[in-house]
Amino acid sequence: MPRKPKKGYFVRGQFVAEGSELDIEYKRELKGGIETSKTDLKRESAELQALGEALLTLRGEARERLQLPDQLIEALKELGRITNFEGRRRQSQFVGKLMRKLDPETLEAVRTALDEQARGPAQATAMLHEAEQWRERLLADDDALGAWIETHPGTDAQQMRALVRQARKDHQAGKPGEAPRQGKAFRELFQRIREQLSVHGDDDHADQASAQSREEDA
């Protein structure tokens, strides 16, 4: 009586019987690949969902430049209106699905716009620290005013000199044991320094843009 053929399949010309160790190994590898794929898809979905939610924080003008699909724009508006936790969660998932339809270039533009907006406050904070350092230096060192005027030629030297002089007088006028007074000149000096740093920063950005334009033309 002929033997009943074993059930199985061929892999690269090799017969693999069902239930054999090789069969179990292949199935384990296949299952692991599927689970890994599901994990990757879930992670990508969560990232796109978070990116979509972050679009709500993007300023209107920056968001308009992205030229997002109307359906996504409306979905984002609806997400911003919803306050109910469950409703917001579902709408956020819907936004994530719409984000998945965007081409890679648009997604990259979204990330870039969010990064640029996030850098804004950091640059402003750095400028405030720089202004504070310059004010301390101007009040402590007579030569600092010359250095400031040299690096910031747009400064009204006479006005700056008068502010430094008055701020020093206010600083010295405090009673023994008390913290030095911070009068109007002290605050105005900081304001003038910050204004000049802002102008200087804008000039730097303009120079960089001009240089980049020349490189592109070349």
C-alpha cells in the first residue's frame, strides 16, 4: 500500500514538511517579520498623528505656505474646536490618516516649518542674554562703549554714553547694604542694546540670504 505523501511545501528547491523543525523555524521567522512590520506601521502612524497635532501650533502664515489639502485643513480646524477627550482622540487619528496621504516633500516642509518656529523663541532668549551681558560690560568697563560702537555703527553714541553715565549714577546711589537701584536709564540702556542687536541680527540674515543667492546664481 503506497505511503501517504507528506504535507509540506518547497523553499528554494527544498521540501519542508509541515510540523518539522524547519517548518516551525520558517513560520517563526515569518511571524516575527509580520509583527515587526505592524510595529513599524504603528510607530509611523503615531509620528504622523503627532506631527498633525503640532500643525495646530504653527502660525497661520507659515501654515498657508505649506499649501496643505483642504480636507486636512478642515480636519485641523475641527481638531482645534473639539474639547471632548474621546472626540479629540478620534479626530486626531483622522488627521494622522490624512497626513499619511501627503507626499514626502510636503511632510519634510511641515517638519522644517515647525523647527523654524521652535527656534524663534530660543533665538529671542539668546538675544536677551546677550543684551544683559553687554549692559553689564558697559556699566563696568569704560572701554566697552568704544567696542560696542565699533561693532554696532548705527548706535547713537552720544545717547548711549549719556545712558551709561546715568545708569552708573543710579547704580551708585543706593544706600549701604541695599541692592543698587535700577532706574529708568538702566532699563532704557537695555532697550537700546536689544534694539541694536535685533537690527544687527536682521542684517546678518540678509547677508546670508544674499550670499546664498549669489551662490545659486553662480
